[in-house]
Amino acid sequence: MSKDSSILIRMDEGREFLRPRGAVAVVDSEMCFNCGVCRRACPTEAIGENQRDICRLCPDCTPKPKMFPEESKEYATRHACSLGCPLGTVPEGYVRAVADGKFDIAYDLISELNPLPSVCSMICHHPCEEECKRGLLIDEPIAIRALKRFIVSKVPPKTKRFDRKYDMKIAVIGAGPAGLTAAADLAAKGYRVKIFEAGPEPGGMLRRGIPSFRIDREIMDEEIKALLEAGIEIEYNCMVGKNPTVDSLFDDKYAAVVIAVGAGKGTMLPIPGTGAEKVYDAVSFMRRVNARQPVLVGKKAVVLGGGSVAMDTARALRRMGLEVACACIENGECVPAPAWELKEAKEEGVEIIEAACPSRIVTELFTVKGVELKKVCCIGTDSCGRLRPETEAGSEWIVEADTVVFATGQKADVRFLSENAGLKLDEAGRIEYDPETMQTSREKVYIAGDAVAARGSVIDAMASGRKAALAVDNLLQGRSLEDRAVKRDPALAPNHEKIFPAVRLEKLGPQSPPMKPERDGFDLVEGVFDEKTAVLEAKRCMKCGYSSVDPDKCIGCGVCANLCPARAITMAAVK
């Protein structure tokens, strides 16, 4: 075909190819993995996501309550694994690739948007599984995180190189999950990025706060090393705010600064007895445990708190030989730790005391004797958003203990940084920022991760780093600070694409990764699917989603067809 009747398409990485004029992209909905690659690449946003309706009228398909058509149609577009990931990955893509035995493609689909896939495969709280329609409507969700763990164990980290497009330098303060994600995204966009890390190693709370029975630090180190070697500079033992300062970074021609210092400072509740021996905050306690430093403990411990940090701390104490109880102000489904973390803690012998608020630590000559708890009747919040429980009068009781660990919150140590950078703090002592743009009170200074709000979720911290990186890119490219990636909601697929569970779904029971039976040490607890089990689990995917092209917006460039890992897109000539 002559160039006269074709369009020359030049890809970002330099590849060129010809496409016929007047062509339009067509997606085979059955072949499509719904990985999102084409949607992200389309220059005219002509490609959207369709979600299939699931028939829920027949009671014989599943024990879950039936739904009428109007309700199920609304459900189809409100719930999808593609809507669950804060980082923007589309799990269906790599799940479908595993089902087809295409493990390299599955890895590429994960790592395209996730700079720390191995880390997330071990400790992510997998909100995508909560949105899985198979789990919501049929039986159990696809084990997405476990499948990711299988993929990253099957395919070693791939070395890539960030191509530099701009001379502008960007400083990222902190090498935790938020800082690493912000740095990776900015480097991928072509900027010169340097991370300033206060400690001697990268990882932040991944290294200091997560116990080794949940995360393999050797794999984490390999992943971070590959990320940095792709083109990110890093300086260790560097406390920004002292030397260098934020002002000196701008004097050194840095175009923007991203603060991602994490929440590395533990807190204690203002109750009597916190000055006694063997009373710790969870951050300091876990830092010493992970560094294999001696920690003075007794025989019975009470951990105050009900989140992931509390569960990690309680399980670590069990491995140190203590009887452990966790006391939290919430109860039932309101307990903040994910259900699977609660289940594992209970299996390891941790007692969970719900709706219990500590009023004092019972001491005798600076020695802990127990914790006085009160029954919580309701929970409110103060002006800063902090929880404020109300307790029943006369409901006090004492839980015997000789060791107490507060896992009731943590905060970023930003006061020195803010004082030297001219940043405003809010009532709670946090750096003020615009949640839409992530910009602080100072121009060209952004914030991300647990320094914003210490949620303790790795994937949320990473998503925050991504949002800050996008805001920096908007600024440096002259776009409005309010411009940001808009996540379009999926559309309802045509009725002929409807899924009828009784005739379409694989009759496979849910699979679970193997768990180590003995849990008295600090070795990794969760195992990895073997290949056969992983493929069986991936085949449970209902294939709810697929990409769809709007022919009125398609310019026929063919970029989508060239990138599609499933080869589900063809270019059809328009007559």
C-alpha cells in the first residue's frame, strides 16, 4: 500500500507503522482481556469499558439473593474489579492472561501501572476483590492478590529504562511506597528525579513496619533496586529540612518538590500509665522487632487498636511467646483491619476484644499490671476527624497484662520540615494541602502518602504518590493544576452480552494459597499457588468487562491494535 493511502503512526518509543486511511478499530469482546492498555493509549479517548450484566433471577445458580433485571443492570456498572484498585490497574487483564497461560503478558500488565508488584502481591489489602462481581453475586471473589503473587514469583523483575525527555529536575523526599511511586511516574514521564531518603535504605515503613512473616524483604529489595536502576537517583541518610532545605533545593534549580515522608512516628493515647516500663507505641516496637533489636516484653500483652498495624504487632508478639489480646473501640464489620488479617490473627491465638476503650494502664511502681477498659456505646469524631468514642458509665473492667503496645495511630514528623519550608500546618499538626491537586500552601511543593493521612494502606499511599506526580506534570507542562486523569465509569454492555451463570461459568470452587502450618517463627506465612491451581483460579473469572470503540471518535490510527496483548483489536476499512 502506498503512503498516499496510509497514515504514518509514530509511537512514543520510536516505532513506526502504516495504517490505512478511513479505518476504524473493532474489538472482539470475547477475546478482549479488559486490561485497559488500549483505553490508556487511545489519543482521542474513543475506547471505553463495557461491563456485562449478570443474570440473577434464577435461585438455582447461587445461594446469593436474587436480583431483578433493573437492579442487576445498575450493579453491573457500579461494581467491577477495574473500579476497585486505587492505583488504576485492571485486574481482569492479568487474571485472563493467567487463565490462558500467558504469564509474561500478565506480568507486563501488572508492572505497567504498578512499580512495586511483588510488594503489593504480599501485603495489599486487595480492594479489587471486594468489587469482584463473582464474589458479590455468585460465590467467592477471584483470588486476585494471590494470582498476582503467583505471577511475580513466576516472572522475575524486568529491567526497564526511563527515557529522559526534559532537563527539569524534581526532588522527592522519602523512599517509601508513595515516594517510590511518585518518582517512578515522574521518571517515566521523562523528568530527572532524585529521591532524598532520611534512612540508610529505601522502603520506608515497608522495611521498618511490616513484619517479615508478611513480606519477603529480599524480593522487595530486588524490586526497588530494579526500579532505581531504571533511571532514578537516590541519596541516603539525608534529612531534608536540615541539609538540604526545601529552599536550597529550589536554589539548586529543582522545578518541584514532592514530600512523601510517611508516618513514621507512633502515638499513644493520653491516658494514665503510659510512662511505665514495657509500654510502647507500635511503630517503635515494630521497628525494633524488624531490626532484630532486643525488646523488653513480659508474658501477657494487650495491643490497643484494631487496624492492620495492630494485627501485625499482635502476631509478632505471639511469635515472641506472649499471650496477646487486641482491644479496639470498633466492633463487627467496623473493625478497621481487613477480615483476612483478623482471621489469621485469631488462628494464631490473638484474642480480639471489640467495643473496648482504654481508660488507663494499671501500674504498680512503674510496672504494668493490666489495662482498664470501658464498654464503647458509640463513636463520634472531633473537628480534625479523629475518632472520639463514648463509653458506658460503670462498665470498667481490667485485662491482665505486663506489656502494652499502642497501635492507635501514627503521624508524620513534619514540624521541622514545615518550619524550614514555610508550609502551613492544620490543627492536627499535619501539612495543609489541596486534596484535589496535592499542592501544599507553598507553590511547587506537593505532598503524598501517609504524610497526608496515615491510613496504613500501601496501595492507597502509592495511589497518592501517583496523584502528586500527575499534579507536578500538569504544572510543569503548563496545564491547569486541576487537570488530572478522569476515571471514566464503565458503560453497560448490550443485552446480548449478558452472562447467565448456569450455562457460562466454569464450575470451579475458589482456591486459596497454601499457608504455613507452623507459625511460631518470623518466616513468610503465605505460600504461592502452583501453576495448575493458579490457572484453575483464574478460569473462575466471569469475564465481566471488555473494551468498546466509539467509531465516531476513532481516527483509525491503529495504536490500540498494535498494543493489544490479546490481539483482540482489528482495523476495519470504513466504506
